[in-house]
Amino acid sequence: MVKTVTLVSLCLVLLLGCSTAPQPVLYQRLGADEGINAIVDGLLFEIEHDDRIVHHFADTDISRFRAMLAEQLCDLSGGPCQYSGSTMQESHTGFNISLADYDALVEGLIKVMQRQQVSIADQNALLALLAPMYKDISYR
Ligand code: HEM
């Protein structure tokens, strides 16, 4: 009897232990620096080939944009970075970015994440972190 109780308790501990094991943070799930850099490069490619929005980037220092976006995504997703760029409001003022522009960029981002086989749950987790920025980015 005691043996059965001990065995049941042991099984419970093992089961609970497994089900509560911490999930790696989103940063890791996106492939850490390598995965995030690939997402950013993929997004730059999408922007470059998207006639709806590419004009906004005509005068942009692309190497800075690339570095700042990678740093921001690393920071937001729980990675070991601290975003050091301008605020979203500062960097998007003067561009009059519309909802359609925003959607076009997000569409590109989703394409890239799908190409990189980021799971739907992780795509949604990243998009959910970006969504609140819309108000600071648009119509400035
Ligand atoms: C998911 C939403 C977005 C995020 C997270 C984001 C993030 C960023 C970051 C980190 C920078 C660099 C800031 C710096 O230089 O310090 C930046 C700049 C810029 N973003 Fe966005 N952005 C978003 C949406 C958009 C959209 C929808 C457009 C236009 C279609 C856009 C156009 C630009 C442009 C043109 C710059 C460069 C500004 C300059 O030349 O100084 N962004 N963005």
C-alpha cells in the first residue's frame, strides 16, 4: 500500500514537473540573434519589393534601420538586448504612415516568418508585441 502511494506520488511529481517546465522565451523560439537577423533581412527584402511602401524608405539609412529593428525585436522578445534607437513616435513622424502601409509591412513580416517556419503561435506572439506600436507609428 505504502509502495503504491509512493509510486503514485512519484508519477504525479514527474507529470507536474514536465507540464510546468518553463518554455524558452520568444527570443529563443525565434532562433535568437541568428533567427532575428534573418527575419529582419527577410523583411528588408519584402519592403524593397513592395511598391505600396518602399517609397517611405527612400532616404532611410538602411544599415541603421536594420540594426535598430533587430535590436528592438531582440529586446521585445525577451532577448539580451536593450533597444537604443529613437522612439516609434520620433522615428515615424513626417511619414504619414497609414493603416494600409502598416498592414503591408506586417504582411511582409508574416511572409518572412512563414518562410522561416516560425510557428503560428510564435508569429502571433511577436505580432501581439508590435500591435500596440501602431498608434505611435501611424499618421504622424
Ligand atoms: C511593426 C511596426 C514597426 C516597427 C516595430 C518599426 C520599427 C522601426 C525602427 C526600430 C526604426 C529605426 C528607429 C531609429 O532609427 O532609431 C524604424 C524606422 C523607420 N520606419 Fe518603422 N517600424 C514599424 C512600422 C513601419 C511602417 C508600417 C513603415 C512604413 C511603411 C515604417 C517606416 C519606417 C521608416 C521610413 C523608418 C526610417 C526613418 C528614417 O529614415 O529616419 N515603419 N522603424
